Amino acid sequence: MEGKRAIGRSSRACVVLLVALMGVVVMWNAGSVGALTEAQCHEERNILVSACKPVLTRKPPSPFCCERVRVTHVECVCSVITPKLAPLIDVNYAIKVVQGCGRQVPRHYKCGSITTP
């Protein structure tokens, strides 16, 4: 049972990082966005995870997944990348997926406890 929980956490972590990386690109290009409530952020993360589940099995992102990656606010994502969650994330794979959605990822960007290469 613990193994399934760890896989679930790492899968969720990969999607969360994917959003964070995409959100960084969007914010970098569009400037700051208005503050969201914690409930709004929670809902954005849930929609994203649901839209991008196939990515967790290393399938290419769907158009809907890429759309969610582009519209989810980075401030809703980086705050949940904790030191405990960070080791479960394959940063290079997440970057590859983001680039597959047509975006570049800034180098050396700090998002929660992750820094891009």
C-alpha cells in the first residue's frame, strides 16, 4: 500500500512541476497576475492533474493538458513543491513535456524546492 502512495505522490509531483514550469514561462512573458484564493488554486491544481494524467505514464500531453499547463497560475503550484516532494520529481522529463507543449523553460528558475537545470 505504501508503494502505491509513493507512486501517486511522485505522479502528482511530476504534473505539479509540469504546471509550475509552464506557469513560469507564462508569467515571465505576461507579467504578474492577480492573487487567487487557496480554494481557487486547489481547484486549478486538481483540474491540471486530471487533464494531464496520461503524462504520468510517459504518454505525450493532450491538447487539453497543454492548455491547462498554460492557464494554471504558477503561484498555485510552486507553493506545494516542498523539500519532501522535490526528490520525487523527474525535472528533465517535466521540462521535456513542457517543451512538447510548445514552451521553453527558463534555466535556473526556483519553483518551491526545485530549481531547473
